[in-house]
Amino acid sequence: MADGRKASTAACATRCTLPLRCIVGWGLVGLSLGVCRDGVAGAGAGAGAGAGEGLEVRRFQEAPHHYYSRVPSDAFARLLAASKTQEPALGAADEKERLLGVLKALQIPVSSQLLVYSATSLQSGIINPANPRALYFNEESYVGFVPGGRMEIASIDPELGPVFYLVNAGGSARLDAVRSERCMNCHGGRTSWQLPGLVAESVIPTKTGASLDGFRRELVGHVIPIKERLGGWHVTGAQAQEQHLGNLMGEAYEGTYTCIANPPGLRFSWERYPGRTSDLFAHLIHEHQLGFHNLVTLALYRTRDALLTGGGKVRQEDRSALESIAWDLVRYMLFQKEAALPKGGVTPDPSFARDFSARRVAGNSKASLRDLELKERMFRYRCSYMIYTPGFQALQPVMKDFVLRALQHALTEGGPDEFNYLPGAEKRAILAILRETGVIG
């Protein structure tokens, strides 16, 4: 038995390339005890973004934001309103059938499925390696599904940022859901500057789902090294055994812990889920989107703060803080400091790659910001396709102007040196795409 534990430890150290830390109080359910690795510091998207230092800011629950009292208009809010009168009803008694109906109505592909088995969400009591939580997403909505539990929704509202819902299980022929304030215990913290935000944890869970150790704390986005991501998540396909923390469990032993392999499908039945994937490419896209949403929400709220302070205008003394946020958003959009892909690149699940590319926006040149590279980086043209989302497009004119001016300056020949990682030909191609698709004039 001891030899098995040592072998497990060595395998984990090889897979993770991270030290195994001592555990204190490891038996507390759901407690993630690790800290960020040295050299990866800061909060939010991991891009060094500030929170708008110098601005007079207000809590998201208060004026002018009114997070809880403002009526949302996000995609799920619209679906919820429409489902009260439209056929077919989405309140099917079978939980899998209900999930498929919601995904179809929100235009979320089943191929986006990601599975997480750490107890790091609102329904932690029923999430574990034998009953993973599934996530499905597009650019505007994120759906969580736990067999035997309640469906969870995070939907991006143009004026509020992420809005969180819990769908009531069974009992009604119609879709029935309520906004959840409890979600803000995690989704309104330091990761998103105490604003409504999206979070992805990376932990080493036990067989109960409780966390033994945690990584990349208070960080989200594509800058995080892949070897520090995906703890407590399943990874399927060609990269299932790559240098990441996925497909592992932990077992406490003599004041520390050892890692145990947790291959997808070993401890649960795929039949309980619509799909049979938890693809690394889908994980990469999911991570990129979370960082983007959080930065856009920061820009949205801080601009609203500045406009209230200035009586409807941005005071001169507040411009630099907003411009700083705009530049941080541009750095993220242009994939500055994007984490390196695994050696040999990434082979995506064909179904998700097809569904992802089906939403491409292209101009006369036929080039698109969704065109993939996947050998050394995610995209051929390193400017985020999320620029087309309603959340970005609904930014206040003053902030949107700051961002688009900074974006064009960054892509101009002879622009800031920090963007020299983008070859001139790539900058010109990105500018052409943005012009052809109406983002810039």
C-alpha cells in the first residue's frame, strides 16, 4: 500500500509540475487551502488589471448600479419570460430532457460540455467524482447541471454583467427559475473586484469532492499557465494526460496527500449527461471568455461610477483611471501574455470545433477572429471574437471609445512596443477584419 502511495505521489508531481503542499484542516468540506504560485500575483483576469484606482466607486447593489433591483434583459431572462406563453414548455419532468430544452433555446451546443467533480459550487453537497457537475456555454450564457440537483444559469446582461439563476426542479410544466443572491458569495469577490463575476477553481479534490489543495486562486483568464488549471475537472480526448491538473483526485496521507488518477467515466455513468466530452479546447475557450466578461463588467461598472460622480460626464481627473481599464481590456483582447499551449498543440473535439466555428463572423476577406491556430496559441488572429458580444457592444460610449481608440493604436505600425509580439501582418489582418465586420470605421 505504501509503495502505491509513493507511486501516486510521483505521478502527480510529474503531471502537475507543482509541489505537493502540506494540508491543515483538509477534512473541511469544500475548503480550498492553497495559495497562488509564486510569480502569479494579482486579482481578476490575471492581466495586471487595476480596479480603477482613484475613482469614487459604489457597491454593485447600490445606486447607480442597482444590481438586484434593476430588471435584467439577458438571454435567460428573455427565455424565462417567453417560456410562460410559448410552446413547447421547457419545464419537462425529466431533468436531462429539461436541460436539452434549455440548451437548445439558448443556442448552447451540447459539445461545449465540461465536467467538474470538485465540490466548489452552490450545490457542493451533491457534487463529487461519482456525480460531476456539467457546464455548457456560449458567449452569452452558462448553464450548470448536476444530476439530481437544480440547474444553474449565469447569463450576461448588458447593463448588469453576469446574472445568476437557479431553476426549480420538477413540479411545473413551465420553466421556473429565481435569481440567486447566494451565488454572489463566490461570484462577487476578489476575482472580479467585488463585482458580479465568473470564477473557475483549480483544486485537488477527495473522493467526496472536498478540496485538499488549491491553485490559481483569485485568477481567471487565458494568461494562467495550463499546468495550474483544471484541478477537479475532467479532460477528455487527445490532451487527457497533458501537463495540467485535470483527471486527478487526492488522498490525505501522513500530513500531506497523494494524487490518484480519476479518468473520465470511471466513477460515474456518461448516460446521465447529454454528451461524452470535457474537451481541452472547450476548457481553453471557457477560460478565455471568463476573463473577458470580468474585465468588461469592471469597465461597465467603473464607467457608471465615474459618470455619476461627474453628473453625466467623465471628469478630467477620472479619465486616466478609465483609460487604464480600457488598456487592460485591450491587452486581454489581444492575448498579451497568453499561456503557452501544450507541446505539440491542441487537437480539439471535432464536434465542438465545428460548433464553435459555425458562429464565426467574417467580412469580404473571409478571415475571422474565430479562425483557429492551436499549435502554439489559440487563434490565428489574436483579437478576441468576444468583441462582437452584446456585453461589449453595450459599453457606455465613453468607455467603448476609449477601448476602440486604444485597440487601433495597439494595432498600428509603430504603436506601443508592448504589442510587438504581434507581427505586422497579423496586426494588419486584425484591423481589416474589424473594419470589414463593422467594429471600427
